[in-house]
Amino acid sequence: MAKRILVVDDSSSIRQVVGIALRGAGYEVIEAGDGKDALSKMSGEKIHLIISDVNMPNMDGITFLKQVKLNPKYKFTPVIMLTTEAGRDKVNEGRDAGAKAWLVKPFQPPKLLDAVEKLVLP
Amino acid sequence: MNDEARQTFINESEEMLQSMEDSLLQMEQEPENAEYINSVFRSMHTIKGAAGIFGFDFIVDFAHPVETVMDEVRDGAHQVDEFLIAWLLKCKDHTEVLIHNVSAGDENNISQELINEGEKLIAEFSGHSLSNTDDNQTKSNTGAHGAVESWVISLDFKKDTFRNGFDPLSFIRYLEKLGDIREVITDLEDVPFAEEMDPESCYLSFKILLNSSASKAEIESVFEFVLDDCDIQIIPPKTQNDVYLNLLETLDYEQEKRLGEILVSIGAITDFELKKALAAQDHSIDQATADPTKAIEPLGEILIEKDSVSKPVLEKALDRQKQSREENKSIRVDANRLGQLINLVGELVISNAAVKLMVEKHGLYDVQEVVAEVENLVEDIRDNALELRMVPIGETFSRFRRVVRDVSRELGKDIDLVITGGEAELDKTVVEKINDPLTHLVRNSLDHGIETPEERELKGKPRQGTLTLNALHDSGHIVIQIADDGAGLDAEKIRTKAEANGLIQPGQQLSKRELFRLIFEPGLSTKQQASNLSGRGVGMDVVKRNIEALRGNVEVDSEPGKGTLVTIQLPLTLAIIDGFMVGASRERYVIPLSMVEECVEMDSKEWELSETSHYVNLRGEVMPYLRLTEFFSIPTEKRLGVKRESLVVVRFGRNKAGFVVDELYGELQTVIKPLGKLFENLTGVTGATVLGSGEVALILDVQGLIALASSGSASKKIATDLAEA
Amino acid sequence: MNTESSAEMVFNMAEDLTIYSVAELKDSFMEYAEKTQELKVTLEQVTEFDSAGFQLMMFIINFANATEKTCVIKRLSKPVIDVLMLLGMNEDFSFKKNLASQEASL
């Protein structure tokens, strides 16, 4: 059974690159453009991993994460946060919200895949 | 199976093995000749096929991977080299042993040992080929051909691992990408077997034997996300230790390196392990600073304790470090020339700041990156230039051996000098200036501190007294300690004397520390009869002045009958500091960054000024404060409406104070330009600096200002106390 | 999904034997274990199995030993076998390579 990954990023090109890499490795991918969009797309579905950007319109990554973690269904879902070097101060806030893995943008798809596979195998 | 068929199989296989050996030997002569490669492949292929038909699975299991390797060789995936041929010969020998088992009729009793041996042999090749595909690794893995021994990875997961979204099995699976997992030992000891077991808590720990040619850092990176959730130990295979030893042997140091750097550079420890060990050492430094009887644990010992590195590797590294120190060729350079260089670097720092300013002003974003790079380089040059003038303090310490010997003889005392931390380095200009105060302090200890052997015996102490000189680095400073196990300071005598001299009011309440601090006041000697060596305590005030002139600090602590400890804190260099720039009205000031504890933004509710008692209350902590505009009597601009002030909390030694400023500008590098003779007596300022914009900013004398702030509020406090009385 | 047929008293482990379900599964197992001396657990439905699931399995075995109950773990599914193979514990469950759904008695 393919593992399902939710990718939340407002940049459609990042979603595309990430999506191609993950699908190629055998994961099922759900894409969302911001926190709100992601919440509605999750709607109770089983998610094995969340990859989320921090800065997004409508609902930013950290607010989104806090919302997600309120749902017992996603209490234990691992989260990889994508951050830019400049957003380092967000890391602690994100950690408290439940994001334990971080990846600094920009990254090459293999680097992302490495990070993903350490957490969830396809 | 009938005996005839068995015999056929054996004969055929032996023939095949013979032809394989012949081809291998030919291959040594002509590695490129495809015919020999094909022949070897065919031999293995045939043996495997026949063994399969006869159901000799143990032969198939071994022959199959060998055949695969040969197939890959045919495709050009592996090079035909000495290693490959040697390995194939070993495989041929092993196959022969397996077949002998068949001819002996033992095919149903193949020992586990034999099978393990085969697996080991296969692993030997995969270990080798991995190391060859990765060019970066080739060098560090030379000599690791026989990486048959395994890495031992211990993982002890913490309770919250699952809750944090981590699945230990995922990491172990991922580990398979780096090599061959030989064995996993799952430790279930900690899993409770009754009601209290919380299934969402992780109780698991694992020991994994991994055959891999990956480096320690690569293995550790598998666990990068759980470094906080898991205690990880990665112990290299024995063979890997030999690799480290070899690397150490051949390592060529262009410049002296620290122990940690050496071990990281050869891959024996990872950055994370070094960071953790250094943190542990910092902790031990803190303890040692508070209690000089505790020794600072050397980094090497911490690393051994944590099993980060093996003892032979550590010893070798220490050895090499020492050797390189001795080998390091040195040249003598005129100190003035060095000084000149450092001045120029200072100018460079300023010019670079100016460039940065211009780039920002004109919004030249594409230039910013280049400027940032130049800035990094300039910083490196600055650090390197300053390092040129760094000398270990050990030499200065050693000079006191003679002093201690001569003086103790003259006074009829028996005193042992113990020197520790002599390798701590600081700027030569500082070393030169610290010699005099240090001499004074040592002589004081010898003369007033340590008692005669007879007196000591009466007090139940060993006849021989001990004087300890110690040095250590602590966050951008060097700390020098002079400790003796003598009579200690007599607080009451100091009080009497100070009252007699009018230094304090009779009956004034003073803490022990404040009382001891009085010995640095002019004209205070506690010894009734002054000796000709350290005089009448004159000197202690001079000592203090000298040290303060170096932007340093001196503290004394003592316990009657036990001894005295003098602690000196000094900056590592006098030329350049990292500063924090603030603004008061239109003026700019620089505070040495190492003294800044924290900054609290304007209009924050976290702090509150009490103008009447001259104290600021920051989250419940009360400290004296100074308003820079008031202190420097700057005409304040017309400020409309709300005052927008910020608080900078500074610390020197144990004292804290707050500076109230109008603006926080942030960090910058500052080259200290001494003020001219004219301003020599200016209080509250130690120097000036030219900013990138050409403006001049004054560098604040934090220590002096703290003292002023404290005394200001202290006198007020006394006044109010008196008023209440 | 963990059903207990009263005749056989078998504990049928749910499809999802992971951190998401272990708390609940442990509770229902403890309830089940109170009723019988012979613990029988089947794993044939398990499609998702993680470290927390593995840990619960080990708990069940330890628990049986501690309370001196017999314990049979039956019909291991592929995901379970994969994990046991990875950890080299296939021997402990006395089943052979390539043979899924073997009974393993302990």
C-alpha cells in the first residue's frame, strides 16, 4: 500500500517538483496551496507524512500545523517543515507546534527524498 | 541422489574450479581480455546451475552473488584489479570447500560457521565496491578492503519518539541503503509487561551491526532528525580504526589544529559528537570556575567516555598534535610589523563596513552577495591576523617556578607550584601587560597567604603548601586563577582596617564578597608586619588598576584557614572587538558584545524604571541602571509624545546593570582607536571607533559604568536608609 | 476490527497496527486477556505495522510470559514478516523464509 504524503506549499512549481520526485519514488501525493486548502483536502484521510512550507497566504504553516495536531487522527503524523535560511527563528516555534524535521530551501529533490525516506518508506 | 550423479557433479565442479583458477591467473596478466572474464563467469554459472539441480542450496546461495559480480564485471561495472582477482580466488577456494562437503557426504550438515564465512566473503566485495563508487570516500577508505568487520550502532530511543512522529524501523530500513545490516539486536528489556506499559511511549533500543564503507558522518546523518530523540553511539569497525590511524599518520598539517578539528577531519568523530562533547566540557568549565578544586575534563576523555572515539585513535591524534606543534616551523617577526598588519586589517574592516553601507544605500542587491563573501573573508583575515599574536600563557606561568622556589626558600616555607591550563592562548600584548599584576598576586600568596611549615602543621595541614596557577577560556575571555591553600583572608581585620581608613562606615552592612573586594582599595594591608617582598599591600590597588586598564576584571574569594582564590578575567585581545551599537539621542555608542546579556525592546512591559531609587526592574530582577543621555549630558532632541527607550542589560563578572538607550542598532565589528591623551581621564569610555559612514562612535567602558551605576544607586540607598533611621 | 469469537477466543489484530491505534488495541487486548488463559492472536489482517505495533506485539509476548499464560501468535501478514526479517527475529517466531502466514508458536 502506497504511503500518502501531503505537500503544502504556495508555490505551484515547488509542489510540482516535490510531487514528481515523491510519486516517482512510489508515494501517493496530495497537494495543497496553503494551510486552509490543506485542511480541507485532508478531511479525515489517512496521511503518513506532511511536508509543509512556513510562509503561505491564508494560513501559514505553523498555524496549519497547530490545527492539524488538534485532530487525534494526525497527532502522530510526522512533519517536515520547509524553511528558508532567513526563517531560522521560526524553527523553534515550529518545533513546539510539532514539526521535528526541517529542510532548508532551496533543496534538490534527492535531498528531500532522503529526508522523506528516513521518516516513511514508500 | 545416487552416488554416480553425485560423483559427476563433484568432478564437473572441480574441473570448473580448476579452469576458473587458470583463467584468474591469466587475468592478472591481461586484465582487459574478455575471454578470461567470460570463462570465470561460466565456471561459477555452471556450478550454481548444477548445485541447484541437486538441491545443494548452500552452494547456490554462495555461487549466486559471485556470479552476479562476474556478470557486472562483464558489463564493465567493476574494474578488473588486484583486489577483484584476489577476491575471486578466495571465492573459488570457498566453493571448493563447499564441494568437498558434498564429496564427504556432509551436505546435510553444513556448519553455520562455513555459511557465515561465505557471507563474509561476499560482504567483503560489496564493502569494497561501495567504497570505489564514491570518489570522495575512496581516500578515507583505502586499506578498508577487508571491511568485514561491522560498525556497531547503538540506538536508545527516548519515550517521545513515536509521539514526535518518528518510526525507528524506518531509520533502520533506511540504513540498509548504506550497506549490509548483519544483525539487529532488539533490546526489549525496557518494555514493561504489565498495565503500566504505555503503548504510545517508545521503550525500544537497538544494536545494529552494519557492514558499510560509509563514513561515520554519513551513518549519523540517517538519524539527523532524531538526534534529540535518541541516544546514538556509532562505533567503527576495528578495521576502520586502522584507517583512522593511517590517516593520522599521513595527515599533513599546514597549520596547527585543535584536537576536535583533527578528529572530525579524519572522520573519526562527527560534528554533532564534537558539539556534544564541547557542551559537556563547557559544563565542566562552569563547575571548575565555581569550584577550583574541580578539574576541567579534557575533551579527549569526554569523547572516550561517550564512546565517540577509541583510545588508540585518540592517543595517536594527541600525539600527532604534539608532534605537529614541535615540527611546526616558526619564524620570528618583529612585533611592530604584526601590530601594523593588525592595524591595517582594522582599517579593512572599517572600509568593508563602508562598502556594505553604500551597497545597501543604493540598493545594489546583486552586489550584496559579493560583499557578504568579502566580509566573511575579511573576518577570517582578522581572526587569523589576531591569532598571529596569540601565545600560550604557559610560558608566563613557568617563569614563576623560579620565583616560588627562591621566595619560599627566603621565607623558610615549603611551597609547591602547580600549573594547569598553560596551553590557553591570548594576545601577546595582553600577556606582556599581565605579567606585573600576576607577579604581585603570586608574591602576595607566597608571602601573606601560605603559612610556614610549622604553622601549617599546627593547623593540621600538610607541611608543604600549594600554589596553583590555572588558565581557561570562557566565552571570548581568558580566566586566570591564582589559588593557594594558605590562611585565607581575615574578613574582620579587613573590616577594621577599612573602617580605620574611612573606606567604609562603621557598622556598614557588606557582603563577604564586597568586604574582600576592599583589599583592592588603596592603602589596605592586613599583615601587621609587612615583609620586604610584597610591602604593605601596596600593589593590590595597582593590580586592580592594571587589570582594568586591559578591560579586565579581578575578583577575590577566600575561606579562613582554607585558602584564597583570585580570579582574573581578561579579553583575549585588545585590538578589535565585536560590539553592539546603540544610540542615545543622536550619538552612537558601542558596547563590547561579550558583555551584553540581553536587549529588551522599547515600550516593553517587561521592564520598569524606578527613577527615585535608580533601579530597573526587569521581570522581577532588580539592577541599577544608567540613562546614557543623562550620563553623557546630551541635549535630548525634542521628542513628541511617548518616550521610546530600550534597555540593554550588561554584565561584567558577577555584576549586572541596565543601560537605557534610545535606539538599538545591532552587532558590528569594532576596531578600537585609543583616545588621545586629552581624553585619558574620561570616565565611562575606553576608546572610539570610526564607523563605515565616517562618524565616530564611543566605546563604552561597561565595567566603569556598572560601578558608577551601582554606586549611584548605592549612595541613594544609603541616603534613604539614613532617612528612615 | 479486533473481533473475538467466543468459541475460540482469538484476538484478531486490526489492519492498522501502528502508533495511531496501539493505545486502543492494548486496552482491548487487556480486556481479552482477562478472559482466557490461552492467548491466541492473529495478525493476518495487519496491513500497516510500525515500531509502535512491533512494540505492542513484544509487550503481548512479555505479558504472556509474566502472567504464565500460553500465547500463540498466528498467521503473520507480509508487513509483519518484513519487520521481523529486518530485525532478524524471524528465528524467534520459528517460521521459514518465503513462507508467509505460517503459524508461529511461542
